[in-house]
Amino acid sequence: MDQQKVDMFLMSYSKYFEGYQLMAIREKLLKLDDAKMVELQAANLKDPTMILIVSVIGGHFGIDRFLLGDIGLGIAKLLTCGGLGIWTIVDWFIIMGKTREMNMQKIQQVLY
């Protein structure tokens, strides 16, 4: 893939990953063929900021965990009303990192 497409992808999706992961992603993208780029764009990456907003608004119902695909944790959070509020507050601090981690797992499935 050419360098311009890689730079555009990284500019558009840099907030979806941790900063230290961007150079490794860039190296892999430069070696990627154009057919895989379509698959990469269909990876359904989640926006960490949007997940944080959902967590603040509906985190005590487990909606944030359902969006990330953590169905078991979402059900547990729903049944305990967010761990009586404690789990909800803790998630406000870790949910963005968890989202970026899940995005990296999705992109690794395409790149490797």
C-alpha cells in the first residue's frame, strides 16, 4: 500500500489506538496489499470517546460493555446496577483503554 493511504488511515484512526501501537501498525500497513485495505476498513472499530460517553450516560445498565462485546460483564453490570455504582465509576477510567485494546485485536486479525 502506498504511503499516502497509510498516513490518511493513521490520521483518521489514530485516536482508536494507543500511541505506542501506531508505529507498528504503520509498518504493517505499508506491507499490506490493497485488497486487505477493504477488509481493514470493514473491521468495525469503536470510537473510545463515544464509548466513554455511553459509559457515563448508561454505564450503570452495562450498555458500554454490551457495545464492546463483553456480554457476560454487561449482564453482570446490569443485574448489579453497575456494582452499586462503584463498577460504573471504575469503568469511566478504564473503558477507553479497553476500547483501544479491542480495536488493536481487531486490526491484528486483519494484519497478521
